Amino acid sequence: MPKAANKRTFAEKAVDDFLRTLRERNASAHTIKAYAGDLGNFAGYIGSRTWRQIDHVSIRGFLSHLYEKGVSKASVARSLAAVRSLYRWLAQEGVVEQNPAALVSTPKLPKKLPRVPTIEEINSVLDGSMPEVASFPERDRLMFELLYGCGIRSSELIGINLEDVRMSAEAILIRGKGKKERYVPFGDAARSALAAYLPARQQVIAASKKATAALLINRRGGRLTTRSVGRIIKKIAVAKGLSPDVHPHTLRHAFGTHLLEEGADLRAIQEMLGHERLSTTQRYTQLSMKHVMDVYDRTHPRAK
């Protein structure tokens, strides 16, 4: 009897198989972790019910169950998206014919556009020396220059190896989501930051007696983590007078927004950001709308 009680339900097995498929498709570790949690909760709620016994009412019940547990609207919406993805896969496998999750409305979320620092605010951080809180000033400046100057993700930043930097071409090989590779250009400011950092990096490597391919390292000679990058960026940004809400992705948003404001082509921005869909890049048109309105109010004769 104890063995029967511990036996996995068919839903739990399906979730395991789906997650295995995601890994085989090189889905990001963050996506797999999120899906594992959300679908694990779904499988637990469904229990031993068969797919035929699960309809859109059942899925609404699952969402209500999450609300009762105090789960936020954003997390409930993510759970519903995960269930929809599971059903799409089940349909591809011939297990189900319909996707009841498609009949369930996504919780309405407040449209919050991230507050993007202005060009002047970014320059105030990068102009002059790094603040005293910077434990490794040469590295920390380079981190800012690459996050803002190249528009890369924090996970992409820490994944850069020394050999990925093409100094002569002024470009860096970036490994993005799904292990897709792209080259992003860097400018004179990043080149200067690299030139200042590389000798300092070599000193740390020599002192630590560690061999590493990583471009960005900590004081012990190891590769940085996304958590440490976030902590460093926030600490320096606050010391330089920026909002405590600043994090590495804020600099990526600033990159896209400022390029658009200065007249860059949306598809070029899409390529540099590594977005698969142009619609993802188009949100930067929303981010820069305030700038457009300000320009209109200042310059159009009928706006005054």
C-alpha cells in the first residue's frame, strides 16, 4: 500500500516528460525552473483526474486555488501560461485534442512600464570615477559599459569569455536565450573600459592562481553570478544618485529606449537586443512615448 500511495500520477509524469522536452530544446534554465514550479502545483491540484475530466472550469478552479493561497496576479498569469504550454505539447503528442486552458482568460495585469533612466542620468554614472563602494572599479565600470552600451542581459554578461571579445572588429560574441549566438558592437567607451580592466583582471588571476575563461571575474578569480552583478549595479547606481529600483535589466531597457529616441531603426535594435519577435522590441516605442510627447510639446507650433 505505501508504494501505491507514492506512485506518480499521470499528470506528474506528463509534466516531467514536458520539462525533459524543454531541456532538449535548450530552453533557458529560468524558464524550466518556473515551469517546473507552476506545473508541479497544477499536477498536485489535478491529482488523479484524467485529461478528459479536466475542462476549463477545472483550470479556473486551479487559478482560484492559487488566489486563495495569496499568489499574486502576475504569478497566476504565469501559471496559466505554463498550463497552456503543457496542453499545446500534449496536443502535439496526440494525448489531447483540445486545450481547455485556451478558454480561460488571463488575469488582467496593470500595465507598468519600467522607469528608464535618462541619457543624462546614465552619463552621470559613467562620467568620472567609480564611487568608493565599487570594490573592483575597473571591472564595475566595464559591467556598466557593456550592459548599457551593448544592451545585453545579465545572464549574457556573465557568460562572456575572454575569447569572445573581438577587439579589432569592436564586437562581442553573445550567447543568448536558447543558446542562440549573436555579435553585438561596442563603442569607444567600452573599449577604454576593457583596456583598463584587462591588466587588473590579469593581476587578480595571477594572485588567485586560478585559470578561467570568464571575462568578468570576482576578487577570488571566479566567474561572476547574476546575483552578484545585480548587487554591484544597484550599489553603484544608488551611490551615483540613481533610483534604488535600478538593476541590470534597467540598463538594457535604457539601451533600447535611448537608441530609439536618437533615431535608430527598430529592426536594428531588435537584432542587437537578440529579440526573436519584433513585437518584443516594439515595447520600447511605448517606453519612449513620453520623450516623443515632450518633443512635440516643445517644438510643434500648434502644441503651444
